[in-house]
Amino acid sequence: MSNETEAVPADLTLALSKVNDLRARVLRGEKLTPEECREALLALRSGRSAAAKRGAEKAKITKVKAEQLDLNAFFKPK
Amino acid sequence: MDLNPTFPSLIDSTILSSYLACPRQFYWAWINRLTVSQKSIHLHAGGAFAAAIETFRLSFYGAGSDYDTAMRDAIERFIKEWGDFPLMEDDNKSFYNMLGAINSYFTTYPPATDYVKPYMANGKPAVEFSFAIPTSVLHPETGEPILYGGRCDMIGDMNGTLMIVDEKTTSQLGNSWSKKWQMRGQFAGYVMAARRLGNLPVAGAMIRGVSILKAGYGHAEALVYFPEWQIERWWEHLQHNLRCMVDDWRHSQALMSGTRHSPAGFDQNFSDACAAYSSCQFLNLCMVEYPENWIDGYFIRNDWNPLARNPEEPKP
């Protein structure tokens, strides 16, 4: 079974571009190597996980900002 | 588009479920073979995923490839099956998410140590078999027995007990996910086919769910057993409903007194089926007095092939 502890670029864009490259080659009729497939899957996994983490952090920040809003200010008579 | 009503010669669990949900939906979808013009991402993604899992198993268990080679074979197959269908980047079942799901599946269930392995028949793994069983109900046009058919992912050997194995991708796994399979006719049909056609003592079905989440993937298993008496009851239920379908067909024909058919022969649900799964695709046809005038431009012909991995694939 694969060793999944190798360092991979934690960048989803790069991972997607690796996958897109594999896809284009298969659709052209080329054969892939097991190594490049393993590398692309690892990149996809870590890129996706990093993107989800960034999304969660962003959501946290948004929440804090929302709590700081004084809603009464919106309803003050002009 | 000219409507060309034809009674299906083969019924599968999807067609039966459609009739049970709403006979009018069955009329549009399976008698007239209409569908909305956009292909279903769920069927396409699920079909490509199942094809990749099948290829992995054939390569690993059948050809004796190592893990990485089997995964390469699976990826190539997945890409070919997806073809030029849009990648649907923003969809839960996007090309990329489904590719990751294949990897996650075999990381969660490493094939070398998985306690469910394919049943080997003559040295080949029993993956993806299709079947067609004649029923006692006769086709209203040909007079031949109506067939019940389907396509099953795998017959698995679980420590000596044979089980149907089926993978389902979903957005959420939980208690309700596990419970929804206990009475699923789809699996009763697979079990019956394996027992009667393959003469295999299959005890039930194992459903492996893969949920596609933002931060990763979830996995769950559900085991269901089908004793022979339950299979018999399901078979009776199937044939009862086939008779109802044929009665509706004749009623629909009688209403037009000729070769044409009236939708009115097929009852409407007027309840939850109209709104299920973000509304029935034929809802608009039930909202107008003369539905035949509203088919062109909104619907295309559906080439559903129940024996194909992705049943939306045109028949060979």
C-alpha cells in the first residue's frame, strides 16, 4: 500500500492542474504511470484539506466580525 | 417531438420506484422515455466512480497488480468514463471530488486487508454482473414475460459469507442513511438473482457509503440480510405492481380508444412525490391542462439502459 506521509504541495490550484494534466493525457490516449497518479492523488488530498481549513478560518473571522456589529445602530431614527 | 408510448420490456428498481412514487411520473419517464434535457450529475458521477472501483478490483484481485498500478488503472478508467462531461467544479460530486473519493475509499478499505473481498468465480472476481429474470406478468404489447433486471457492483466474500456489495456516494451519512437500506427492493432483487441465477448462497447486502464533505470524506457500512420469505414477499410485491402498470397501460389506451394513450390512465401522486428531490422533473406537465403541448423544448428522449453502469448511457 502507498506511503501517504510524503510531503506534497498544500495548494489546491497546483493539485488541480496536476489532475487536469493527467486527464488531458488520458483523453489523448496516453498511458499514465502509477507514480504520477499517486503523486496527483496526494496533492489533491492535501490541497483539498488545506483549502477546507482556510475556508473554516475565514468563516471564523466572519463570525467574529458579525458579533461586533451593533444592530441597534441600524434602527436608530434618522 | 412525437410521443411514442411503449411499455418497457425490462423493469429495474429505478423504474419500479418511479411507478410506486407516482404512476404519472412513470408514464412520462418510462412509457414515453422523456427526461429533462440536462444529464444528471449524480448518475454520471456515480457511474464513473463505480467503473473506477470495478477496474481497481479487476486489476488488484483479478490480474494481481500491486496497489499503485491498480489505482492507476482505476484513475484512467474514471477519466475515460467521465469523458467530456462538464467537470462541475462547484458541485459536491465534481470530477475532482469524485476522484478523491476513489482514493479515500481504498485508503479506508485497504484491499490487501479488507474483510470483504470479491467472490472469485473461475479465478475471476465477481464484479459488475447484470441479470434479467422473467416474471409471470406478460408484456401488454408483445405477450412475452416482462423482465426484471439490474446491475450489481460485486458479490463479496465476507469471512465465508457471500454478500452483495454496493457503493453509494452521498452528501451525508448518519442513522437515517443506514436505515434506508433495510427494505430496499434493489438489493432484494440482487440477492434473488444471485441465488436463483448464480446458484450462490448470498445472505444479504453490504452497502458502503462514501460521503463527500468539504474537508474530506466520510465512510459508513450498512449490512442487510434477506431471508427467503422476504425475497418471496418482495417478488410478489414486484409482480403485483407490474400487473398494476399493465392495467394502467390498458386504461390509458382505452381512454383514447385507439393506438394513442392518455396520461390520464396513470394516476397522479398529489403529495410528497411532486416535491421530492427538489421537485419532480415532470412537475410542470402536471401544472398545465394540456401537457403534450409543453414537451418540446423542455424534454428530450431518455435512452435509459438498466443494465448499464450509468443507465443514461445510450443502448449499444
